[in-house]
Amino acid sequence: MKTLDFFVGHYAYWFVVALLVLGLYGMMVKRNLVKKLIGMTIFQVAVIIFYIASAVKREATIPIADKAIGTADASLYINPLQHTLMLTAIVVGVATAGVAYALLIIIFRRYNTLHEPELMEAMKREEEEDGDE
Amino acid sequence: MREFDSDDIVILVSRTLSPFIMLFALYVVFHGHYSPGGGFQGGTMLAAAVILIRLAAGSELAHLQFPRELGTPLGAAGVFIYFGTGLATMLGGGRFLDYAFLPLAGTAPALRSLGILLVEVGVGLAVLGILTAIFDDLLEGSGE
Amino acid sequence: MSDAPALPVLILLGTAILAPLVSLLLRRSARALAVAAVAAAASISAVNLVRVLGRGTLHTHMAGWPPPIGIEYVLDPLAAFVAAVINSIVLIVLVHARLSVDAEIPDRSRHVSFYALVLLMLCGFNGIVATGDFFNLYVWLEISSLSLYGLVAAGDRRSPVAAFRYLIMGTIGATFYLLGLGFLFVMTGSLNMADLAAILPHVWREPPVVVGLVLMVAGMSIKMALFPLHGWLPDAYTTAPSSASALIAPTGTKVGAYVLIRLLFFVFGAEFAARTLPVTSVIGWLAAAAVIYGSVMAMAQKELKRMLAFSSVAQVGYIGIGIGLASPLGLIGAVLHVLNHACMKALLFLVAGSFRLKLGHSRIDRFNAAVRRQMPWTTAAFAAGALSMVGVPPLAGFFSKWYLALGAVRASNWIFLAVILVSSLLNAVYFFRVLERLYMGKTGGPGKQEGPAGEAVEDGPRDGEAAASMLVPVLLLAAALLVIGLLNAVVVKQVIMKMIPQGMM
């Protein structure tokens, strides 16, 4: 029973682990820069889901004040703090993605490729040309 | 980039939908403290409404509606509204962003509610401006 | 209870927002606004430092909500010191930046963005230093990091790739930090630093807390460029515009080190971080490896900025050794090295910028005595910076290494001592290589001198010494190295001794 609880009882955290590993795999193994970026996005989303999963309480509802339930008992609402923190984290992720895509566009315009080995080749050739001056 | 190819059905549907998206986005911004929503969410939808027209009708036409140069200054203005609210509270005698000290008439809870609303409007404008600016920059020009 | 801790942040943030709006009306005002804002921030931080040293820690509660419900900004001696150092260095570099930015970023319309990014970066750094809440720190960390990615990408042809690599690694670091913070929050229920310091002794042994600490340390080590997580640094510092390198090299990694010190010694306590769990030992050994690796790689470089970048990896290693010792002497050495390295690296990168502007290049194999005759004062300042990096008394660099060595001896860690001594020798090798070329190299060496446009020019003074706006900051920093070195006892006794947390003495 304990092993079952370890896997099924914590399924949210296993999901987070799977996303983390996927994201890291994408960032490290994939050779296309856009795929690295997608891996990074998945990695960030995993952390967001981790926080949200940690906010849940048993028999509790979303943290919007409900006239029927009232505001006296806090255990009837899930913890809103993690949700507000993750709003900020989502915005940070969007801004980072924006900067990253802008960089990718510049790289593509200058080197005409987003495939990392080709990019390294092109940069090495350019460096040799600079060195010959 | 491929040549832009205009299509009447797409343009018609986008033109019809876009104002409703904006209206719903305004609803989301203003109801941030009563329901899921708020500045960032509403701002993203506002930007979606603007970008929809850019996608459907092409850049030249869409820039008549929302000019290219408007993006970044609108973003800066939105952040400035946020910062200005904080400054106003400091001038009113409290700490930065302590809305109860806004130099307006009202009880402390009402002022707090108003302060958050002002801040959310600022954030919504900022997000609208910046997301549209990102879209425009990605689409044309070399890293302006 | 005043607003003082948050003031530099607010001023810089306000100016960063205003600069694009104002420069729509007054075209060239961005730089002047930036210098004015940084000057205001620097003077406020200096005043704050004096106040904190005299009267104790300053607190301010954001939006009036008391901690732990609200976000609190705290200036204790460590935070005030780091803030004062960072703001002053950036002010000096910004004065130098006018001509350098004009030369290296030809497109005028981009200058507004450059200065706005500098302001945002400094705002982020001030926020990291002043805040007393870990999630607020994450927000400022990302604000400053995004500005850094933008500043790095403004450079030459290869800079977008370097900036992209920096972005990926930096975001991994910040996300690890956030994940670790999540674990800590789940176990303790608080994000406030002082509150965590009170709650943590009750939950130390729990696995999530250990995992949280390790993840946060790993994340900040990426930001701090601790070996082997330094991969982004050499390319980023080399390809960035010279002014940007001079802005981020003295400040960026130091702020990461500040967060590590705050996390390990003030929140978790030296007791836990060093003895219960060998976190500081791991950091110390990796730092020792960083020192050797950075020094060896620097010796192999042909280009001045790249050499200085690897040298930065080594210098961050010194600070890591100080953290790794987890003793008062180690902390003194680390914090003093923050000050010293900021001055030295700013000086060296500014000189590299002056060389690039006046000579058109900064390649070491093309330096010769003609350079020294053309720019005698700049070269002299470079020599002062180099001697300080090697650790020649009475310049500042010697004293931080002295405290670190004392700490290593006190802890009977002979390997750290050997690393410090050997690396000083290695530093001497690669710096004296440059100095030898500048002071004793033959004129008319391999290849002709080239002007900035690439045409061949004759030897001898061409454009002369660097302009005043570039020369004065460089000489000021060189003089500062001498003054800090001579007055180091004052600095340590009056300022740094007050920073040492209770659990460590």
C-alpha cells in the first residue's frame, strides 16, 4: 500500500518531475535553438505547476470570495499565495520568451541557420576570417 | 516571409470578433479582484485583439488602427501609471503603493480597491503595448 | 522607519520608465538622465551605508503591510555595503561610457534602449540587495537578468549567440532557484528572510528543506558563474560592448555571491550550511577549481577582453573560497574581494574599452610600446589594475587574498592556501605578459598598426591619449585601488566586521 501511495498519492509531483526532465532533455540534447527554447518553457511551466499543486487543500474551493461560503474559515479556500506568485512567474516567463525569440530572429538573420552545429561552423569560419585581417 | 495574401472571409470574421474580444478583455481587467482575471490577463487579451487584425488584414492596414510606434511608448505609459500610483501614495504620506494614502476622498478599504484598479489598468495598458511591440518587432525590421 | 532602503530602487525604476518617454521629446537626454539617476542612487546608498553603520539595520515595509504578510526591504551592513559599491562603480563606468557607446553602437536610436537597460539592470541589482523577501528577490533577479541579456546582445556579430546561451543558462539558474524556494515555502510557509531564519531551525532535517537549499544554491551558482557552471561568461563578456562588459563584470556575479552569502550564512546559518550539510565545502572546492581553471585559461587567450573574462571566473572563485571557509575571516575576505574585484575589473574593462576606441582593437598580440607611448596614462592605470589583481601590496587586491589565506590557514586547509598562492603566480604570468608587451615591446612589431577603419597607419601617436571623459574614470578607479589598499584596515574594522552574523563568530 505504501508504494501505491508513493506513486498514485503524489501523482501531481510525478507529473512535475516528468515535465522537468522533458524540459531539461530539450535544453540539453536538442540541437535546434528553437527546440532548446521550447524545452526551457516546459521547464518553467513545470515549476509553476509545482507551486500550484502545493496550494491545494482538501475539500476547498478556488480562492475567490464566495458569499455562500463566507470569509470566516480560511480552510475552505485553497491557498491563494502560490497562485499570485505564479502569476508573476508566468509574466517573467513570457518576458524571457520574448527576449529569447528576438535574439533568435537576429541570429537567423545574421547566420541563416538555427541549427546549432551549423551555427558553430558559421561562427568559426567568421572568427577565422576576422583573425586573418 | 511569404507574401501577404488577403482573404475576405478571414478579414470579415476578424473585424467582427476583435471588438468583442477587446470588450471581454476590459471586463477581465476590471473584474480582477472579484473573479479570475486582472491586469496581465486582460492586457494579453487586448493584445490578442490587436494582433488578430494584424494577422488578418496585414501590417499596412493594421498599422492604421494601432500604429507601430505606439507600442513601446504605450508600454512605458502603462508602467508609469503603476509607478505614478505608487508615487501618489508616497506623496499622500504613506509608503510606496500603500493605497490607503492616495490623495483622494474615501475610506481606506475603498481607496485600496481603487488603488488596485488603477494599478491593474496600468498593467493592462503596459502588456497591450509591449506584446504588440514584440509582435511588430519580430515581424519586420532587423532588431529595432 | 523611512523609505530609505527602497529609494534607490524607486529612483532607478522611475527613470528607466521615463527615459524612453522623455527622449521622444528631447532627443539626446537618455544618457544625462541615466547618469543623474545613478548619481542620485549612489549618493543615497552612500548615505544609507553611513546610517546603517551608525544606527543599525534599516527596515521599510512595502505598501505598509508588516512582514511576514508584506514584503519588507532591509538594509543591514552587508546589503548597504554591496549597494554602495555597485552604484558607485556603475556611476564611474557610465561617465566613461559616452564615447565608448557612441563608437561601438553606431545606430543612435539604440542608445536610448541601451541606457534604459542599464538603469533597469541597476534597479534590479539594487532590488536584489535591498529586499528582505525571497520571491521579491526572484523578480528583481529576472528583471536584472533580462536587462543583462539585452545589454550583451548589443555588441558585435557574435553577441546574439552569446546572449542566447547566457539566456538559456541564466533562466535555468533562476528556475532552479524558484523551485528550491518552492520547497522551502511548502515546508515553512514563509518567504520572508528573517522569518525563515527563525522557522528553519525547526525543520532543518526534513528532506524538502535540504533539496530546497541545494536547488537554490545551484541556481545562484549559475548566476554567479561558479565553475563548472560558468559556461556563459567568457562569450558574454567578450562579445558585449566594452561599456556593457565594464558594467556587468564588476556587478553581476557579485550580486549572485551576495545572495549566496545571505542564503547560507544569514538565513540558514553557518551551523547548518557548513557543519550539518557540507554545502559550503562543496562550494569551496568548486571555487578552488574555478580559480585554477580561470587562471590557466586566461593565460591562453589572445584577446584582452576574453582574458579578462576568464580572469573573472577565477576571481569569482576567490569569493567562493571565502564562502567555502564559512568562518569570519573567510567572510571578510569574500566581502572585501567583492569591493576590490569590482574596482579592479571595472578599471580593466574600461581600459579595454579605451583601447578599442583609440586603437580599434584590443588584441594582446598587437600591443607594443607604441600603444604605451600613445596612451601613457591609460597604460599606467592598466598596470595598477594588473598589479592589484596579482596581489601586490599596498594595492587593494593583496589584502583580500591575505584575509582569504589567513582564513585558510586558520581552518588548516592547506590546499586552499596553495590554490591562492599558485593562482597569484598564474595571474602574474598572464598580466605581465600584457605589461611586457606594452612597456618593453618593440615598436613596429608583427603587422602594421591599424586605424579604427582598418587602414594601415604609421607608428607613433595618432589619436593620442583617451579623452577626459574616458581617462578620468580610469584614473579615479586606479587611485581608488591604492586608497582602498592603504585604508583596508579601516574598511574591515568599521564596515565588514559589523556584517558577520551571530552564528559565525
